[in-house]
Amino acid sequence: MTVTESHFAYRIDRWDADGSIMEHVADIDELTVAKAIYEAACKQWPGANITLRQGARFIEDSRNARVT
């Protein structure tokens, strides 16, 4: 029997311009792996709004990294 975990420590999402999640990219338990996936997602979708969160806390947010 395979056990599927339904709660993970970290979550990576892509957001639309209106501030709604348009795609859930990944759920991860390890912060190091989550940061690597976040960086890969930012490279995969340059200019996209991508976040790495732990619950409601934003750890990384591509919207804050941009120069305006």
C-alpha cells in the first residue's frame, strides 16, 4: 500500500496579475529542496509571480525581487 502525504511544510505557487494562484507548482518538506525548486520555477517562467511559502509566511517572492 502506498501512503500519500497530504501536508507539506513548503509550497510553491505561480500567481496571476490579479493576485490569485493560477498554478500550484510543488509541495515540499525540505527547505533546501523547496528553494531549489523555487529557483528553477523562476528560471522556467521568467517574469512570473512565483512564491515559496511556509503556511501563510512568504519565504521567497519573485515580485519583491524585481527592480521597478
